[in-house]
Amino acid sequence: MFGKVKQWLGIEGVKVELHVPDKISADDTKVEGTIRFYSMHDQTVKSVRVKLIEKYKRGRRVNKLVDEYILGEIELVQKIEVLAHEYVEVDFCLPFDRAMSEMDTIESKNFLFKGVVKTAKLIQGVKSEFRIEAEADVRGTALNPFDSCELVVGN
């Protein structure tokens, strides 16, 4: 009885590890990586959802605003058998479209205004953080295992 409850909650179930590069170029349009699964018991993964998310911060203190944008998302719908105490790796390629603000567009197209735009961003407290999330849909569990990795996007 207690074993079924642990399995339903995902305790001692499938663990997900995301392996992606630490840094990608600002010109890239895809991220390639590997998802590693491990379990203490035989389990079946029905699908895996991978997302690239940008956390866009601007403003300071009380006026600070934070938004999150999904830049790319894929779902790997395949049956993955994870045997007890064995690692299973799945490769993925996540295409994405980078959203650019007006300031980013001006900065990238006009080298004369590049310094001015960077200074304006610094004054306004504009900052973007990127992360990749992977969530596995495991048969017979209520809580899906997931992992998240920070990613640096720049030149």
C-alpha cells in the first residue's frame, strides 16, 4: 500500500536531468541537449515537454516588472522505458524565436546607437534571464518529474 502511494507521488520514481550547453550565441535559433532519466523502479515515460523561457525584468525597486515568455517549446511523444538503476538518455533539438524589444532592435541594427541603448538599459534596469525546463509525463504518477537549467544567451 505504502509503495503504491510513493509511486503515485513520484517518490523513488523517475528522476530527470537536463544536459544543455551553458552558453549559446545570440544568433542561434536552436538549442541541442540531452535528457537523462533514472529510476529506482521500472517506469514508463509517455512524453517529455521541453521549453525555453525568457524572464524579462525591467525597472527598479517598487516599479520593477517581471514577465516570462516562452520562446520555444517541443513535446517528445515517445514511450521511454526506464529500467531500475539504469540511465536512459534522449537527445533533443529545441528551435526557438528570440523576442526582441524596440531597444534590442535599434541596438542590433545601428552600431552608432549601441552604446546609448546599453546605457539606457542599464539605467532602466533591463535584464533578461533564460532557462530551459524539461518535464516528463510518467505513467501512474500524479506529480511529474522535471528539471531546469539556466542558460546564458549572448555573444
